[in-house]
Amino acid sequence: MTRFALTIEFDGGPFFGLQRQKDGPSVQQSLEEAIHGVTGEEVRVHAAGRTDAGVHALGMRVHADIAKEIAPFRLMEAINAHLRPDPIVVIACETVDDDWHARFSCVERSYLYRILNRRARPTLDRGRVWHVATELDAAAMHEAAQSLVGRHDFTTFRSVHCQSDSPVKTLDRLDVERHGNEVHIHAAARSFLHHQVRSMVGCLSLVGKGQWTAQDLRHALEARDRQALGLNAPPEGLYFVEAAYP
Amino acid sequence: MTRFALTIEFDGGPFFGLQRQKDGPSVQQSLEEAIHGVTGEEVRVHAAGRTDAGVHALGMRVHADIAKEIAPFRLMEAINAHLRPDPIVVIACETVDDDWHARFSCVERSYLYRILNRRARPTLDRGRVWHVATELDAAAMHEAAQSLVGRHDFTTFRSVHCQSDSPVKTLDRLDVERHGNEVHIHAAARSFLHHQVRSMVGCLSLVGKGQWTAQDLRHALEARDRQALGLNAPPEGLYFVEAAYP
């Protein structure tokens, strides 16, 4: 058995999420079937993160144990051929030690959230951005966001379906930048609660519109109560960017 | 009658091109029907350029004469409501003088061509880039491209369906830049021949692969013969970026 680490890019639009679901298509199922097509083996894929339906990935890391002797580049090309026409591809592939784990060895996950901030709805980027027609003050959003950075109880920003043992997480980075008519939010942490990035982005959008002050955001965090959440941003603007390992 | 100048963004994928066609959907038809929906008027839309089927626009300029009294912002919002769900939007709207013409007053058109240069096919950007799996030498492409800049007979890079009076055009800019795993080609000129940008990009890709030298590209230009064309790049990587006016 050789453990392979794969870097995956996918359009989350057609999937019910990364993790295998009983009732619809998933990235995990497509990947496992593609690997089966290449190797004939029943392989279980483990991913660095569990993205929701509609959430995209630019560089998700996964691993799988494969008995067939095959070079990483050949494996990548063969899996990509089997993944057609699903919007999932392997963009990098390497062998790793048997104790390397895509999920448990990961020390930092980073996400990007893209907001299209203009009057007109998206055309080329539909399904790729959250459209917010009201002008957002990105500088105010960035300033307010800094109160969320650090170690906090993020219960307010946590889905009721979250399976994490503790609502306490350490947020390493939450930066808001304007690029023309797009507002980008960069978030990084060792791990996130379910819906945490989308919930933080939703509340930051209220700050950007002037409906919330920076203090309102701090109070929402301190409330440690899902009822204090202002807004959960939709999945289509969210991208899993990178998983980092020691 | 008031003449309105509109800036348009569209995904060219579902259309047979910008110009009205007998046998399929066009951007012009969608726009004229949307304006009819707002004003009740039979309006003719004139555009800065005629893009082919599958070619996108980030900032196409068009004009239309409208009798109804309406403020530019309201007109933009109303047309956008009527354009749904077509992937076309008006991103700017202003009134102009009666002698201003989207096509004839335009002094420079600029295009962007996006190549995704990696082994794996595109997922999030499918239909938005040309996928070239072989590694391209963008610096060699840029250097070779400079022989096309200036006033030349571009017959080699001209479609047999081109309706231009003369094959002589002045190319102001042809820059090739690498951005990670994308290669971007920026082209600007007062006007282009039909298929000129795609034909130049196709030949530059041969230079990038090392199949053509810079001298081969110069010889192709000097041949003034469509038979000397190396390759016509596909439409999905091409974007009409901007039309400039005095």
C-alpha cells in the first residue's frame, strides 16, 4: 500500500458537498469512483476539510491508500481522465508517509470569500461570487474583522449541525480587501467550525453596509449565541484555498 | 430621442455571437428585446465590435436611441431586470451626443485572451479559458509577438468571412504575460480583422510550445496568406475588454 496525497480543484456547484452523501452527488464519491476506475480498488478518500454544497476548492488536499504500483504523475493523469466530465481535477499528486493524514496532519486551512459588489448581477462569475448590490465599505469591514482574530468561543458563528467538540477556535487571519468591484475576505485557522467562514462573512457584510458597527460585531461574538448571528453568507462565494502541513 | 451609451458584460457561451442572427440567440437580440420591454420601442443597438459565438465581453460599448424619458441609472436597472436570466448585464449607462457612435467613434479596442496552462483541464473556469496542457514559454511568446505590433497586412490572420475593406491594420499592443498557471495575451488596436486576435494567439501558442520560432511567426505575417496560419485559438478564452473614445 502506498499513501498518495492529492491536491484537488473543484466547482462545488453540482455537488451536495465534499463528503459522501446518501441522497446526491459528492466530490468524495466522484474521486473514489475515479480511483476505482484506475486501480480496481475500493479506496476511501480522506480530505483536509468538509466543504458544504456549492462551496468550491482551489487546493483541497486529500489522501488515499493504493495497492497498485503507479507513479504519482501517471496516477494524477489517469484519475483526471476518469473524473470527466465532473468539474473536479487533481492538480498535484505525491507519495507521503503512512502516518501523514490529510485531515489530522493539517495545521492550517485557508479560505477565500468573493463578493461581487456592484448593481448588476454577475454573468461570467455566476455561481462563483456572492452578489451584494449595496456598496460595501471594505476598510470598515477589515477593521471590524480584527476583533474576531485570535482565540474565541465562536458559538455565534457555528451551524447547529456542527460536529466539533468545542466551539473555541483560534482564528489566525481575517483580512478584507477591495479589488475593483470585488471584495475579498481571506480567512485562515488551524480549523473552523461548520459555517464559521460564511457566518463571519455574512456579519461583516452588515458592517460593510453600515447596518452594524464594529461594536455590534464584537457583541455578536461575545453573545456566544446562534441567535445573535446577523446573516449567513451563501456558499457560492466560498473557496477552500489551501491546507498547510508541517 | 436621446442617445444612450451602455457598457455591457456578457458570457458569450450561450450566444451565436453579439450580432443578431437568423438561426440562434444573440446578445443584440436579447438587448433589443430588453429595451423594448422597458420602453415599448423598436430599438436598434449598435456595438463597438462584433464578437463571435463563445467570445465574452467585460466592457463592450453599445448605443441606442430611445424616445422614452428616463434617467440613465433607471434605464440600466430596468434593462438588467428584463435581461434576466440571460448572462448579459449593463454595468454603466450614460447619455451621449447624437453624433456619438459606439462603432464609428471608437478609437481603440482592447482584448484579453486567457490560456490555462497546466496538465489538468479547467473546472471553475471551464468555458472561460483555452486549456493548453503543454508548458508554454510566455517570455518567448511575448518577444515573438512584438514583430506583429505596428502597421501590417494581416491577411494571414484574417478569417475568410472577414468583411473589412482592407487587410492592413495597425496593432498598438500585443503583450504576453504569465500569471501563475495562466498565460494572458493583451491586444489593442483601433480595429481588428475578423478572427485576428484568435489567429495571432493560435500562432503564439506554437511559439510558446517551441514548435515555431519568432522567425516562423514573422514569415507567416509576411506570407500574407491564410494558408500560412498555424492555428486559430478557440473562442472561449477571448474577452472584449474595453472600447476607447476620444
